[in-house]
Amino acid sequence: MKSISQRNLDKTISKRFFLLSIFKGGVVGAIGWRFFDLQMIENRKYEKLSDNNQFNYHMIAPERGRILDRKMRLLAGNMDGFSLVLNWNKNINVELIIKNISSVINIDQKDLNNFYKEINSNNNDFAKEILITKNLSQKDVSKLAVRSIEFPEVSFLMTKKRFYPQGIIAGHITGYIGPYSEKNTKTKIKPNTSWLEVGKSGLEKFFDKELRGKFGRKRNEVTSKGHIVASQIYENTISGNDIQVSLDMGLQAFAVERFEKGNNALVSIKNENIKKQIEKTKNINFINNDYVYKDKKNRIVNPESGSLIVMDIENGELICCLSSPGYDPNIFSNDLDVNVWNNLKNNSRAPLLNRSMSGVYPPGSTIKMAVALAALENGIIDYNTKFFCDGAKKLGESTFHCWAKDGHGKLNLIEAIEQSCDVYFYELGLKVGIDKIALMMKRLGLGQYYNVEIKNMSKGVVPNIEWKLKRDGLQWSMGETLNASIGQGYLLTTPLQLTTMIARIANGKFSVTPTLMVNKNKNRFKDLNINPQHIDFIKKSMERVVKGNNGTAKKYQIGSKKVEMAGKTGTVQVVRISEAEREKGLIKNEDRPWKRRDHALFVGYAPASKPKYAITVVVEHGGSGSSTAAPIARDIFKYIFKV
């Protein structure tokens, strides 16, 4: 019989064995459960992780859509190009690979800098395709291809390179594309897109999403160390949509040539006198590197700067829209040279500025039709109301001069528009008041943005009493009304706004708005709500500017029985003329430094008998609107109507 101590020991051993059995059973159960969990429950999760380790995916850019003019001529398209790509993974010797490649072909240093920048920003362990250069020639491809066994880590990509066959002629409208950056686009795209280019300006930016199309994907099969063993297209791309614009490239090309010439003559740089001038003169632009312009005094000059717009008055389509000087967007298709960029950015004539839509100018006398309509619509005058002009208008201690030193005598409204009498419109402005004038200007399209397919437009300034009080905390003065009545002072407009104003007057019925698209605005305009008789009277006045005996543009009639233009000239002072300068005698525009010369403007439409197109010509520091801007407008209409 067991002793008590033996029985107690047996009980202790039994308990411990029982507890150990429970613990053993728990461990075995936990391991079993984990095996069950891994095999049955989390099987799909780890299968997916395994696939991700076996395959990686890369975005493929689709072919970008084209930009075409109204006659289907190409403004922006694509051409074949070749890129060199490194199939990167953490186990390869990048420096050695680049050294070996460089012994066969030349790689631009800027491309290499961008490549290494991408390498250094590569913080994960997944294999990637990283662009080395996108500027391979076919000769470079051939050299590398015959030695491809030496470079298993690199591959070639057939790419599409953006090009702009119209070059400088339509640069501000087409805009250009450049490397993707989250800073300057709302489009959010996944990482590893150093090769991707998006619209940066112009139509390329506005229609970037439509032009870009839908991305595809390529699937690479990789080893555990990241080496690519197979590659295939996983998802096909969808090419971007083509965009057709309202511009006519034939007219645009002619307009650029005619506008830049102005009243100057084209002369070869082989001319000995011209050679000597070129040696002494800086910042002269050459035409095709063989010609320059010379003025009437045989001085070499730059092409004219400014803007020219032609709009269809029925649908608002812009058939011509130029800004001078321009730039060639093709320079952005390659990696932009720093010196080229600095020359563009620092050029005193600002070639990157789209003057047609972003440039603001005092409109000068081109605004007088709006002042006249404000007076007529408010019943302040009638067609026969007359004022006397003796060459100046006294207001307190100030004197406001007319452009005609000896005055125009007694005139009615149609004569005042024909001869562009400033004193008449001083009187008219005082009677109407700035608030009513501002309302009419806005009704005619000034001081506002339009839904045009180009961003970064300017609104301009149409001042009134409230505007000045809000901006400066000061009361409006009558002298400021006089300045506004002849299109100076605070008043600022864009060439696009002036063209819209003329289109609405020429149309007479609808508030036409501009567009760069074909058939966008058909039957979408609001009523203009201006008395048709008043509109007709203003149109007759504009006809007199060109055909009248005293018209300021009478020298520049088209001269066709079927087609004649109507319009209004404008000459805008850039610097104030003092009384002392007036008494001494004004220096002629052509004898002043270029930046101190007046701006020359002309607005109009044609045919005068049945209006179809409105035009605005703004020549910066061009002098007289009647002698510089009007002949350009005449020649544009002669081209359009083939007369």
C-alpha cells in the first residue's frame, strides 16, 4: 500500500501531465489553425502578393490627338521617335551600364542629369523602366541594336514626338507640351511617369485630357531579384481625340507676314549699308536669317509688335488670331536649351505673351462708337446734335486737346466719328456720364472674360464711379470722364474684346462671343438689345471713316465695287505730352525712341454693305492708326475676299 507522500506525488505528476497535455494540445491546435488559415482563409491574399512579386505593370502613353485648322490642315501632330530605357532593379550596376552605352553613342548631359535624378528618387525595391533619353536617332538605335547582347538591361521604345508644322505662325494658339508635373496640372497620375508629357499652354493645355487619350498598361514578368524575363501588353491604349479649330492657316500665315512688315521694307543683309547698321545695332530679329526690315529713313528695325484678329460676326469663330512677336513651340518638343529659354523670357518684346487675349491697351478713338451708342440709347442726343471744336476743351484749370490742333469747327455725330473729333466726344462724355458709358461698353463686350479655349486671358478695365471708389477710395472726376470718352485714362481693353465689340455692332442683333472651335456657337447668342436704328447709324458713320471725304482712313479703301470695309482708327498716346512740348512742336512718332511712340489701332468690318468679318489691328508703338493699322486691315480683307 502506497504511503501518503507517494500518493501526493502521484497526484502532482498527474496534474502536471494533464496541464502539459492541455498546453501541448493548445500548441498543436494553434499550429493547425494557422495552417488552416494560411491554406484556406488567406490563400487568395498571398496568391495576390505572389503575383505582384512575379509581375509589375507600367503605364503606356497613348498617341496624342492632332490639332487641325478649319480646312483640316495640321497645327499639331506626332512623328516617330526613339527612346532608350533602362530596365532598372537594385542589383544592376547603373554606372557601368551608362559608361558602356556612352562608348557607343553620345547621350546629352541634360538627359543624363534627369536620368540620375530619377534614379536617386527611386526609393523602393521594385523593378522599373527608367528613361535614359528620348532623343535617339535611327543611327543610334542601329549602333546599339547590333551590340544588344552587351546591354541586356536596356531596351528601345518607339515613341511619338510632338511637332508643330506651322511653327511660329500659330505658336500662341497651339501652345506646347512638356514633362508632367503635379504643380501645373490638375491631372493626377501614378508615379513612374518621367516620360509623360502634358499640355502646358494654349490649346494643348485647355484640351489636354481630350488630346491625351487613355493610357494602356504593359506587364513585365520578373524574377525574385527583379530581372525581367518576359513582357507583354496587358491593356491597350486608346489614342486621343483630334481637335478642329476655326483658324484658317492660309490667312494666318499671310497675316503674320503682312503685320510684321507694317510700313517697312524687306532688305537683304548682304546690302553693305545694312551690314554696317547690323554691326552697330543689338537685338534685331532676322527674317529667315537672310533679311531684315528697314523703315522709310533706311534704318533697320524689328518686325512690328502687336496683335491682329479676324472674327466671323455671325458665329464668333476666330479665323485669324496672331500675336507678334511669336515663338516656335517646336523648341519645347526637345529638351529646351537654357539659353533659348532665357532669351525668350528676357526678350524686351515678350514673345511668350499672347497679346491677342492677354495684352491690354488703351483703345483710343476705337471706343467712340460705344460712347455714341450710350448717348443715343439714353436719349441724350439725336443724330443731328452738334458741338463746336476749336482744338481744345477747357475744364477748370485743365485743357484737353483734340488731335486736330486748329479744331474741326461745328460737327454732328456722324461727322465727329468720320473725323474722330476728340472735343465732340469730350462734350458727349460729360453729358452721358461715365456710368452709362461703362454699361454700354460692357454690353458691347468690354471688361469681361469669354469662354474661349485659351486660358490666362485678361479682363481689362472698364472704369466707373464705384470702381474708382472701391480701388482708390477716391471720387471720380469729370476730367477722368473726358479721358475715358476718347479711350484713354483708366480704360484698358484686349484686342479680342475690341473685335467682339465690332462684331456685335456689325451683327446688330446678337451678343456674339468669340470661340476657337468650329460650329460651337451656332444659335446660342443672347439678344444685343440695342435700337437697330442706332446701330445702323453707327455703321454708316464707320463707313464714312473709310469712304468719306474727311474720313481718317480714306486713303486705305479696298477699292472694290463688291467689297469695301468700314471701321474706326485710333492713335493712343503712350507718354503724356506736356504743354511746353506742344508749344515747341511735337516730335514725329518715327523720330521718337520706339517705346515712346503712340500705339496704332484700327477696328472694322467687311463687307460694309453686308458684314461678314470683324477685324482688330493693334500695332504697338506703330504711330498713327490711320497710316499704320488701317492699311494692314485693308490688305487682310483683300486677301480674304480675293480682291
